[in-house]
Amino acid sequence: MIVTIDGPSGAGKSTVANQLAKRLGFRHIDSGAIYRALTLLALKHNRDIEGEDLSDFFRGLDIRYEFLDDGSFRLLVNGEDVSDAIRSDEVSNKVSIVAKKKEYRDIVNDILRRLVVGGDFVLDGRDMGSEVFPNAEVKFYLTASLEERARRRYEDYKMMGIEKDMGDVKKELEERDEKDMNREYGALKKADDSFYIDTTNKKIKEVVEEMETKIKERLQKEEESDADEYFQQLLEEKREPIMEDIEGIKKGKVVHIDDSVV
């Protein structure tokens, strides 16, 4: 089963996705982490992110997720754990350049689709439900006010020991929103069939519980739909012999009634 969570920076996607995956017994994939990993490696190898075609370079990277028992993950590139390095300011300031190019998005999307084969996953990003997994069983779109998202990002920086001005953080988010919503490929947008949740005044636990309820409701509907389809198919299969039996009864014949139809 695939569950997607899209939304702007600071909406709480990754935190919620991680906890939701734990509750469901699924695995969590942060799609943005892969874009950050590509950006990090390009910077480490002094490649020109804006002017150079890095498609072959990116395809040559061995990107893997190592899922841990506590529900978290480590992101490995060529065997090196880059989980912390991808969160640097330098990467944050350049990742949108990588993310806006169609050829790079195609590479990341191929990686994501390979990762989820045969498993149950919660994936968060900006176009997971609208573009990468349009047939996902359940889709969510999370957002929050700009002020609340800036506050959350500011607190994240503090936890990482990074000093930032709140005004600067807010400005960074505004600029990121503008880039994400207006890029030509993989733009941030809500899929038509996704559940919309504003997390501004909600605790993480509330959001996770709301999402879990929506998923269970959707699964119940699918089970009911499958059951209806099964019985409809069974009825169609039995219709002709039943009609033959009815005709036989009308003519006074003794017929056998198949108890599988009862």
C-alpha cells in the first residue's frame, strides 16, 4: 500500500510521515532527502549545478535507504551515511536548482518507484500524490500558515545548533514556496483526490490520528467494494443456471439447487 503526503516546507510532512508509518507498520521515505543527496554530492565534487548536465553523474550514484528498527532511516550514497550532511544550509540553498530540472526529477522518481516495489510505504514530498504515485491508495496534502512553518523551521535550526534570524527563516520559506509552486516540472500542488489538512493549530499526535482514521475508512470502503464486486460476479456466474432451474420448475421438473448461491 502506498500513502503519499505532499505540502510546503515546514508543514510537518516528514515528522508526521515518520510517526504515521510507525503506527501503520509501514516504512517511511522522505523524497526530498534524495534531492538533497544529489545536491550534496554535486557540491562535494565541485560540479556546476546550474550550468552543467549532471544526469550521468547522478545516475552513477548508489543511493539506498537503510530502514532502522525504530522506524527511522539512514540515507546512504555510495555507502556513506549522508543523513545529517544533506540538512546543511549550503545544500538547502541549492537543492531547488536540482529539483526544478525535469531530467533530475525523472531520475529521482525512478529511484522512488523502485524502492517501493512490493512493500507498504508512506512517502512525503511535493508531488508524490500528484505526479510520482498518482494511483496511491491514500493521499494527503498538509499545510500550515507561513508564520507557523517559520517557527517550526527556526526550532529545527536551534536543535541542530544553527543560529538563524526568524525573519530570515520566514523569507527563505517564502522564496522556497515561490520556487516550488511555480517550477515547470513537479510543481507543488494538491492532488484532486487528496485529503487536505491544515496543521497550524494541531499537535503532531492529532494530525497522525486524523490521517490514520482516513486511511482506515478508505480501506474499509475498498473492502466493501471488493465484497460487492465478488458477489456481483458470483451472481452473474450463477444467473444462467438459476434461470434454467426456474424454467425447469415451471415445467414440473425436479432440479438441484446449488447451495453456494443461497
